[in-house]
Amino acid sequence: MPSLQDPIRPGTSPVTPAQQRRRGLALAAAIVGGWLTLHVWGVFFHAWSGIDWLRAPLLVALQAWLSTGLFIVAHDAIHGSLAPGRPRLNAAIGQLCVGLYAGFRFTRLAASHRLHHEAPGTADDPDFHAPAPRAFAAWLHAFFRRHFGLAEFARVTAVLILYLALGAQALNLIVFWALPALLSALQLFTVGTWLPHRHGDDSFADRHRTRSLRWPWLPSLLGCYHFGYHHEHHLWPHVPWWRLPAVRQR
């Protein structure tokens, strides 16, 4: 097993904090920029035509993946791995991402996520469903209710009213905003929480009570930005999402 000080596998080049910061910010800019571009176009400017039987599902899938990326960037910001040594920058970008994602407050999510890392897979873990640690539907319901409360609902509703006032069509809002958001939430929960932390017939390796999904690089990227390499993330939470393949345990 790699050491805590040097988790990068032999033969893989390490990165300095400055290099990590530059690449992390560039990737974050691409994800946020891509999401905003598709969001604004889809909500306000998309005109439906016959080609949308093919085009719309592809755009929804892309926007769902970019929405997941918003949350993953914010997750790195929580751990300080987005911009090492720049806590205010991490917090600012993290708030931007989770605000765009679903009207979340970054400080609240950060506090909850730290509890998850302190006691993963226990009753004290806010992301774990202790009453039914294998049940997908019950866990998903509890997860959604825990993280998306009245405050988030009120913020999203206010934006919805504003969008309608600005002339957005209801169908565009459903297809290019609501549907990608729901698919993204399902993706994050399934790959980033349920599959790694659910109880199974196999035992967990250590106190982190998590396992990694042994997916190849491309399915791992498309699945949840390598967040399926979840045991590695718990071992080295300071490693950003795009470096997780470099610390993946064989």
C-alpha cells in the first residue's frame, strides 16, 4: 500500500502545489464554463425541432455529467485540493459550484462532509443510512432529504420564478435544468456513496469502511470523475479527483 506521504504510484510524476492549483483551476473553469454555456442555451435559446429526438438526450447526458462535475469541483474545494494553500479561493469556487448545482451552502456541505470522513459508514456519518445499509431506495430517500431541505428548495424555486419571468419555456426548464440535476444527483449518490459504502458480503479493508470500483479510466471518468476510486479518496483526501487514477491501488 502506498504511504500517506507519497501516494503516487512509482513511474507516475508527482505534482507541486502550484501545478495542482493551476490544473485544478483550469479543469474547474472548463466544467463551470461548459455547464453555464449549455444551461443558458438550453433554458433560454433552444428551439425544438425534429433533430431533438437524437440531440436532446445527448445534451441532457452531457449536462448531467457537467452537473456532477460542479459537485466534484466543490468537493475538492472542501478538502483544499482544488487550490492548495488558497482557502478563500477554495471556498469561493466551492460556493459558486454548489450554488449553481442546487442552491446549496458550501459551509454547510463542508461541515457535513467532514463528519462523513471522521466516521464513515457509521450512525454518525450523515451520508450513511444505518437503518438499512444495503437498501438503495431507502438510502437514496434519506440522502436526498438530508441534503436538499427547505432552504435549498426556496432558492431553486426563486430562480425558477426568475427564469419564467425572463421568458424561459417550461419544457426547456424541465429538460435542460431539472432532468440533468436529478440524473446528476442519482449519479453522485450511486457511484460516490451507495456503491462504495453499502454493506455487502465482503468486509471492508479498514476503518474507512469503503471500497473502490475497479473500473477502467474512461468509464471511471464518465461514471463520476474517478470518485468511484473511493477507498483511495478516503486514504488521501488531499488528492484531487483528476489525480485519483495515479493513486489507484491495483
